[in-house]
Amino acid sequence: MKITEHFIQCYFFIKNKKVNFTSMFKRIFRHYKESYSGLPATVWLLAGVTLINRSGTSVLFFMMLYLTGTLRFSPTEAGTLLSLYGLGAMAGSWLGGHLSDRIGTKSIQLFSLFIGGASYLILSEMRSTFFIGLLLFLVALLIESFRPASATALGNACRPEQRARAYALNRLAINFGVALGPALGGFLAAYDYAYIFWLEGGTSIMAGFLLLFFFHESPVSGQDRQHEIPRELSPWRDKVFLRVFILMLLTGIIFNQLFNTWPMYLKETVALTEERLGLLLTFNALIIVSFEMAIVHHIRRYKMLRTIALGVGLMCLGFGMVGWHGGYPFLILTVIIWSIGEMLAFPLLSAFIANRADDRRRGAYMGATTFSFSASFVIGPILGPYIYAQFGPAALWNGIILAGLLIMLGFYRLERIS
């Protein structure tokens, strides 16, 4: 009898609270709507270009498996070849940012999308170590020059208070594309790895046509191109930026393990197939697509560097937990944790740096930002597999958690200094 009365009381409690639930859902809907509203049309166009370009993203995710499986390179040799991609990305990041301040962002993006897309098709035919290394370097040089040019165009197209949401929208486009790319790439790779090169090259060229016909350069990025830019505006003379650069480099080395030791460990130790690996990456992308814009809009009043610190810590924790030998549901939990960290850290990093830069030097700042992550593609594919092979997976994953704590402290200290 008492149990029946308890259920009746619960029923009437829920019934009486119906209006509150409705109000709650209305507030959530309004918050989502506000997080997407008010951005310039150019920001949406650039996000559309990014979406098409990234919807074919699959080569980098499966390159380690392609080199070690199909082409029979050792993990160390494959890591060395991938580090050449990192060298090309470093050169492309600097060149793309440098030229964006001088000849404009549209020209750089078009060259990257068209020529870079064609280069993927050539890379698929390479078999010798020398030519694979050469093409990886050239592909990275071309493809990665797009990122600072696009980031500069985004920063020029909106006001400072809009930039965190603009970069979050761009990341939403990236991850919406990545939700398609690796999943499709995983199924294509199961038949023939050559298909993933055609997929990525084709979507890059399609994005180039959208940019060619519809994007118009922001006046901000075009001003004063013929005038000498003062050296004091250089990011390499900005002490706060240099400290952020080092912390971003360390973060990038850890995040880079997503492309080499993470899939290698899950395939060798956990025995996941390429399809299930692709689905984990797709799940990460769907989390970001669903929640990042709303989260960035909600945390806009919080201190940027402290939020970035928390994000990096969660990201490293999620990566490190993969070595705790859980099943597939546990792997999904780790993806949720590092996805939350990614959402808190990366869009705010881009906004912090874009706001710090002068209009005439924003390309250099965004190029230097991309350069730091590109440098991680040189160090990460060598350092990660080396620790993995010499000291074992446990040393790598536990080391990532420890490194995350140190990077967190670095960002907290920088917040007090800046």
C-alpha cells in the first residue's frame, strides 16, 4: 500500500512539473538558436567550404595502417614517413599565413584545394619509400597552407566577440565532415586503400570550386598589403604568444597520437577492425557537431585560458584511459572525455590568438598557430611510436595523462601572467 501511494505521489509531482520541463526545453532550444545566430554570411560560406573539403578526410587517419599493412613498412619506418608530412605541414603553415597577409586569403585557399587535391591522386600511385616521402611532404605543404588562410579569413570576417563562435562553427564543419570521412574511408579501405585517396582528392577539388565562385575577400585582409608590416607586430616577438605556442606544440604532440599509436594500439591490442575504428572517430565528430557551438556560446563569459587548461586536461585523460584495457563501451567513454576536452580547448585557442593579433598581422599569427600543430606532426609520429615500441603502450598512455597535468598548469600560470 505504501509503495502504491509512493508511485501516486511521484506521478502527481511529475505532472505538476510538466510546465517546468517544457520551459527547460524551450530554454535549451533558445540557447542553441542563439549560439548559431548573428554570424556573418562569409563565416557560413567558409564553414561550407571546410565541410565539403573535410567530408573526404580519411587518408591521414588510415595512413599508418596503409603503410604498415598494405605496403609492409615497419612502424618506425611508417612513423618516419608520416613525420615528413609534418615537415611539409610546418612549411605550408608558415607559408600560408605569411602569404595571406600579402596576397590575400582567397588565392592561398584556392591553390591549396585544387593542387593539393590533385596531389592526393598522385600519392595513391606511389610505392617506393623516396617518392612516398616526397609526395607526403608536398601534399602536406599544399593542404596545410589552407588552414591559416581559412583561419585568417574567418578572423577578418567577424568582430572579436564573435570569433570564438566563428571558429567553433568552422570546427563543427570540420567534424561534421570527419563524421563522414573516416567512416566512409574505413569501409573503402576494407576493399582497397586507393579509394580513400580518390575520396579525399575529389572533395578537396569540389570545395575549391565553391570557394572560387562564391567567396569574396574581406576588406580587412586586403588592406595595407603593399606596406611594410612593422616587426613589433610579429608573433615571434610576442612573449605571451610564444608561451602559448609551446603549450600548443605539446598538446599537438599528444593529439597527434590519434593518427598513429591510437589506431595501432586499438587494432593490435584490442583487435578492432578498420570499420569500428572509423565509427569511434565518427562518434567523436558527432559529439562535436551536436554540442560544441552551444558549449562555446555558454562559456563565453569564462576566462579563456583557464577553460583551455581544463579542456587540455580532459583531452589527455581521455587519451590516456585507452590503456586501461576496457571493452568497446569503455572506449566510447574515453572518446566522450577527450571530445569534451577538445571542444573546450581548440576553438578558444584560435579565438584567443586571433583576438591578440593586429589586423595587418593576423595571417602571421594564425600561420604560427598552425605551425605549432604542424610541428607536432613531425615530433608526434616519431616520439609516440618510439615510446610505444621501446617502453610499451602503458608507458605511453600514462605519460600522456602526466603530460596533460603539466600542460594544464602551464595554461593556468599563463592566465595569471597575461
